Amino acid sequence: MNRDPLLQRCGALDTASLSDALDSLGIAGGLAGLQQQVPGTRCCGYAYTVQYQPVSEHGGFRNAANYIDEVPADSVIVSCNGGRLDATVWGDILTHFASQRGIVGTLIDGVARDLDTVAQLGYPLFSRGRFMQSGKNRVQLKAVQVPVRISGVIVNPGDVIVADASGCLAIPRAQLEAVLERAEAVESTERDIILSISRGLSLEAARQLHRYDQPWLKAQDRQQGEAR
Amino acid sequence: MNRDPLLQRCGALDTASLSDALDSLGIAGGLAGLQQQVPGTRCCGYAYTVQYQPVSEHGGFRNAANYIDEVPADSVIVSCNGGRLDATVWGDILTHFASQRGIVGTLIDGVARDLDTVAQLGYPLFSRGRFMQSGKNRVQLKAVQVPVRISGVIVNPGDVIVADASGCLAIPRAQLEAVLERAEAVESTERDIILSISRGLSLEAARQLHRYDQPWLKAQDRQQGEAR
Amino acid sequence: MNRDPLLQRCGALDTASLSDALDSLGIAGGLAGLQQQVPGTRCCGYAYTVQYQPVSEHGGFRNAANYIDEVPADSVIVSCNGGRLDATVWGDILTHFASQRGIVGTLIDGVARDLDTVAQLGYPLFSRGRFMQSGKNRVQLKAVQVPVRISGVIVNPGDVIVADASGCLAIPRAQLEAVLERAEAVESTERDIILSISRGLSLEAARQLHRYDQPWLKAQDRQQGEAR
């Protein structure tokens, strides 16, 4: 697959290192409470955001939730249903569609259904939980590609989403390169520490040796020494 | 296995389609919060209900929880402990017994223990969680085969219970055939849509083509056209 | 492995039997809410306790969390972060270190990260959940080897911790032998009952036959009959 080089770099990193890089830059990105539903899956892509709202009693126009026809490949769908646990906004049809169109994963601030299909297809789905009750006549599409708020974090369309067994995070597009550099330095530092302790060093010695206190300094050093 | 033909039809459907059929008939059946404890397991059977209550301080007669001797094969035990997370009402002895006597699964409005045994036997167990602390001297059997309330839904003895990776639901016995017809039409419609999108149709086109808005109409059309 | 004989006996028992033994002695040991993060893992060892506290705004001295250098083999680390879900106190470096140094498992009253690594190494980790956001600059080490409070239970350094798919419990060191005797009798009784029901006995008959009401009596009988 000829992926965007930034996404390739991002996809090689885990959420822990990326989160440390976000922390070092003072950016809140962790989407607390959204959990991996299929063990062993992860995803990395540009956020395509979807906002649901409760069905209004007065009726009015209800957008059909066929937004997925417009979602580009390499996207991660970020579907915000306000954390509702009683009405699903994801199921087997969307999972089949996404799998076939190169959509790389889905985050739900709420619940999903048809988890047997999702697991069988190995589709990366992250949500607050599972339930089988449809969103139909309970919630309706409000808007797509607008900022959505999940666990106190604003996710904007085009933010980079990374999700793995530890959870989900959003990286603002404008900070992506800075985050990547720091996260790569964090991972490199952590690999060095793990290697050192596998050779018998104490954790304290290994951390001092590899400057664990500010692992991203490495990136800055590298920046100064290299022609980028 | 010579199962009841209605249970056979029911067992071929997932909870999502059955829930859509219940929705179309205005019946609340989803038991929110009860989750699959062993990946890959599902069950379908007639509810045998069990109601627990806190142990009273004044003592009095305590029914021994040997109710399981009376549970017929093809039952799903629905054990209501009021959502308590600190006292189990299911464990390894009951799991072995149920597995050997043709009881097809258990739902607990509360917690279960001996999950290693449950997983090893591949027994379909659905509960709010897991804990190892016994219900003994904490809760006692109040009654069996009475209506029980779980997540706001009344489950009656003999209701049909279906549970899979998406969760658990109860279908009132009197509505079972109507629910089955609609759920089968829903699944057929969804299979058609999935086939159409696999051939490149947009979701909007596939849904319009297959009348996703009211999939159960199919069943009614079929009903009119067929001698049943 | 030449393990402590008491730990060997303990490791052969599941948390359910040990909890019943604790109940019979009036000891609260179940650590509600801490859940197995890697299916199929369990652990048994002496508690090495770690207490975290929020980072104070006024700064002051922050202990580096290199306590793990001091943790003896055969320990289970019990890391109390007051149930916080937004700041991890366990990750891949600690998992690698623990795996290589004979530390047998970790309990977190809070969350952990790098769950992909934890799963890959098959490390027994039990926690309230998962998140990737570091504890760095959010929490700091307060003390090690002090009593910690988890879900209302005080865990003391040196308590025996057992954890499996049903959850986690702590056994006070002074009561360990009494607990082991009773738990072994409970498991023996349960095995007898399971054997009897596999031969067709009703549960009521099997329980009466094997004195399920007070399984630990067996241990006392044995005590009287044997020279220990």
C-alpha cells in the first residue's frame, strides 16, 4: 500500500510513545474510555468525524446515515454519539463497507453491534462498549466533518487518530511532525532502556544512561546534527 | 440435536436483527450491561428465571440454591441478583452441571466466578462482570420461575433469550413468531445490502435498492404471497 | 522452580476456593474491580506494595519510580494509584523488567499502558482498565512497602496475592496456613461434587453427600486425624 509517509511513521509507533510526545508539547489527545473491541487490532489514519444527536420529538428532517459513501480511504471514522450506551451507530453493514473501501478503523463515543462480524473481519473498532439496539429512531446524524468532543478532547476532521490495545488518541494535524519526532525519540529511548535491562542493568542505571527524563531531547539533538 | 423448530430459527439469527424486529413491534428486549464473558460463545433458549435477594439479618428460612436440578434442557438460566457486583451466584459446579444437562447458557444480572472453568468448557455465560466472592451468606434464593427485572426490562419464564457478542435480549413468548419473521427479513435485507456493496454499490444506493427503511415489509409481502 | 512450599500450594488453588476459605474465617480479601488484562494468565506471590499520590502543585521532591530494582523475585507488585483512570503507573519497560527478574505479576489500582507488549509477553497484569497517558507529571511515588487500601481492603507488604480470571485477592500472611487448609478442602469437596454430578447425581444429592455446607470441616477432620 502506498500510504502517506507521515501515516506510515505514525503507524509504526504505539499510543504510549505518541501520548508522551503530546504531553511534552502540552497537547491533550487521549480519548479516555474508548476501548479496543477486537484483540490484536490497531489503526492509524485521518479522522473523518461524524456527530449524532438524539432524535427530536418534533420530527423534522432526518439525515440518512449514508455518510460512509463519502469517507476517503486511509480515514479513521470518529463517530460521536455523546457516550450513549443504549443506541448503536455502527454494525455489520458499515463494517463490511469500511473493510472493502480502505477505511482503516472506527472509534465510537458510544456502542457498536454485530461484534461477531467485526471480530471475524478483524476490523479495528474502538468504543465504550457493545449493545445490539439500533440507533434508528433513537439518534440521527447531525453533521459530518465538524469538530467533535470526546472525553473532554476536541477531535477535528483531519486529526491523526492512532488506536491500539492501550486506547485511542488524536493528534492535531498541525503538530503531527513535531509529535512524530518526539515519539520516535521516546520509542528509541525505551528500546535502549529495555535492551540495557535485558543485559542486567538496574532500571535506575538504564534510565540515567538513556536520559529517560527527557527522551525527546534526542530528537532535538538529532535535528541539530542532521540535514533534514 | 432435535431442537424446537422456533429455537432453531432463532438460533440462526443474531441479536441485532432480533432487536430490530423487536423495535419494529415496539417491544423493549435488550438487557443492557450484560456482556459475553467467553469470546465466540452465543446461546438461544427458553428463560428459566431465578431471583436472588440479600440475606436478611433476621435469618429465617434460606432456600438452598439447588434450583438447577429442575431446569429443563434447552433453557437459558436468567439469574437476577439485582446487579450486585460483590457476591457471585454462578461458578464451576453450576457450569459443569449446566454443560452436562443440556442447559444452553446463563445470564447473570450480577457477577460470576470460576471464569477459567467457564472458558475452558466454552460455556455461554453473560454477566455484568466477574468476581470470586461467594454469594453464600450474602444473598439467598428468593424464587424461581417468576418475572425478573433486568436493566428495566421484565423477563418472564419461557421468554426466548438470545445472547451473542453484542449482548443479550429477551423475546416475549407470545410475540416470538412475529419477531422471527421480521428478524429473518431484516437479516435477508442486510445480506442483500452487504452483497451489493461488495459489488461496488454505494451504501445509499444499496439501501434504497433493498428497502432498508422498512426491511420487515419483506416478511409481510412474503406472508401475503405464501401459504403458511 | 524451587518455590516457597506455601506459594506452591497457593498457586494450585483458584481465587474462588481461597475466597471461600477467607469468608469462613471472616477475612475480607477480594479486591473488587481489578480485572485480568491478558486472558489465560494468573499469578501468586508476596505483595510488594507501591503507593502513588497526585503530583503536588508546589513541587517538592519527587521520588523516581525506580522501586522495581528492589522488588524480590516471587513478588506480586501491588501498585495503588487510588483508582485513577487518567494516569498510568505501569508500561512496557516495567513489564520487560518484571518478566526478566522473576516478578510474577502486577496489580494496579488504576490503569496500565503498552497492553500489546504485556499480552505478547503473557505477563499477568490486573487493573481497573487501560489508558496510554503517562503518570509522569500527574502522579508520583509516595512510598513503597506500606499498607495500601484497594476497594476497601488493606493490603500489607508480604500478604499473599492470588489473581486469576475471576479477579484478585489478598491473604494476610499470618492466616495463610489456615486459609490454605480450608481452601484445599473446599476444592477437594467441589471436585467430589463435580464428579458426582458427572455420574448423574442431582446437585442437591451431591451437595448433601459431600457436605457442601461446611466444606472446611474436612480440613478440621483431617487435622484431628493426622499428625501435622
